[in-house]
Amino acid sequence: MESIGTGLATLDTDGHRADIRLARPEKRNAMNEALMGDLTSAFKQASAREGVRAITLLGEGPVFCAGMDLHMMRDRVEEDSNINREVFPELLDAIETARQPVVAGIKRAAPAGAFELTLPCDFRILGSGATYGVIEVKLGTFPHGGATQRLPRLVGLSKAKELVLTGEFIDPEEALECGLVHEVCDDESVDERAKAFADDLCENAPLGLRNAKEALNAALETPLQQGLELERALGRELDDTRDYREGFEARIEEREPEFRGE
């Protein structure tokens, strides 16, 4: 396991899977500026690492993340504060633009900023006892780390307004029903289930995963015709690859394909 930056995030690889962990368990993995910077570096390294096909985002210890460090949030409004307000948007962008699919394992707690941390992930595995939601309207502000923009794209505008404006946690089963998360399991099983989910993704063609993610991420940001043109262009990129030929040959020969990312 590799410690990143100041040591508040770790990066480990297991086969084709990279595991990134928030590593501040004594503070319930509450995010301060150093931790967010370390996570950003970890995602950039994992995304660029050869052989990595899927990434998990996990929390060290019993809790995924308690949200933002409360002392940091209080102090950042002081005139002499030198807290970098761009560090969180930079982290979310690093997650969203990772070439590989990202699976978040959310156990026991992910309120406020921690909730927003999970939204750019491609898949979310939620613990059945987790407190999960945006509560900022109860703290004198509103969620402005991406929730008002990413959440409507995931659950629709009406449900997003309900979650943001009431400031209430969402029940895990309700989160599953509305499509906010992809699975619900016991909190004790969240990390292993997230890893298993990522391992299943790793069985697929890595170039196909990469290009499919790029096309899907563009779907809600571009006009239909432009999106279709992008999709076709990304598909043509793979026509002459070794994995394209391997995939079809394996299906014809009724065997499992051996993808190499080539």
C-alpha cells in the first residue's frame, strides 16, 4: 500500500484494480485541505497507471467519510484564511475524469461534502446503516460542491430539490430505488463488495470501458447529434485494436477473452 502526499490517502493495486482510501480514521476521515490534495494526486496516479481498469474509493476504518473538517469550514471565512477553495472542485474533477470507472464504497457515514464526494463516481455501493445526504441548509449554507448540478443528473430535478432543500438524509433503500446508488449491503461488507464490483468491471475490455465512459459522460452535456458523432468516433478508435479482434474471436471460439488494453 502506497502512502500519497502527506499520508492522508493511500493507493494500492490488486490485479487490474486500484484501491484509493481516505486515511484519516482518527477524524472519521473528515476532509481537510491536505487529505483532498492527497486524494486528487491518488486519482491522477491511478488513472495514469498502466494496467489499471477500475478504481475503488474507500474509507480507512469503520467510516467512509464524516464530511468536511468542521474547523476548516469555520476558519475558511476568516479574512486571513489561506485555505484553497479550489482543492475540492479539483478533487471531484479528478474523479470524474479518471479514465477508468470508479466505484465508491460508502459505509456508515457520508454526509454533506462526503455525499458530494461520491457523486462523480460511476458507481456507489451504500451501507444499509449509512447516513447519506446533503445537510448544508441546516448549517447556514447550501451544498455547493457539485450537488446542485450532479444530483439532478442522477435522480432528476424534483428528487434533487427534495434532498437539497429538506437537508434530510436519504434512506439507503430509497437511494437504491431512485437510482442514486447501485447496491445496498451491510456496512461491514461495503468495502469488499465495492472491490468485487470493480473486479467484475476489470473482466471487460479496458479500451472499451474507457471510451464508453467518455461517451456516456458526454451524453448529458452535448446535443444528441454531436453526442452520436462522438460515440461513432470513439467506436472507430477501437476497430483496429488487438482487443477488438480478441473479443469477437473468443465469442466465436466459445472461450473467455484475454484482453490486454491493446
